[in-house]
Amino acid sequence: MNDRPYSSQHCSVQCCAMCGRRFGLVRYYRWRTALCSKKCVVRFKERQEADHNWLRAIANG
């Protein structure tokens, strides 16, 4: 499993950005990022929210 959701350099067109698996018949997109399943969409959304919360905590000191 790939723990880095934003870096899929080795197979950016053929693999999911979240987990690195190949796509099936359906691709899901979130912020122009191709994902392989609804599970990966949820994980991507949670990761984005965690990043935003972390940035807000840093900004507020």
C-alpha cells in the first residue's frame, strides 16, 4: 500500500494515486486525482482534511 497519496510518479495514468493498484472499469476522481474505489476516495478526503487541520494548528500557533 502506498502511504503517500499525492505521489504516484511511477504509474500516474495506470494506477490509483492512493493505493497504487490498477484501475478496474470505473475510476473515481477527487480534485483531478484518479482513484480506484470509493474506499480510496474516502481515504483521500480524510487525508486532505487531516492536512488542512494540521496547517490550521500550525498557523494558530
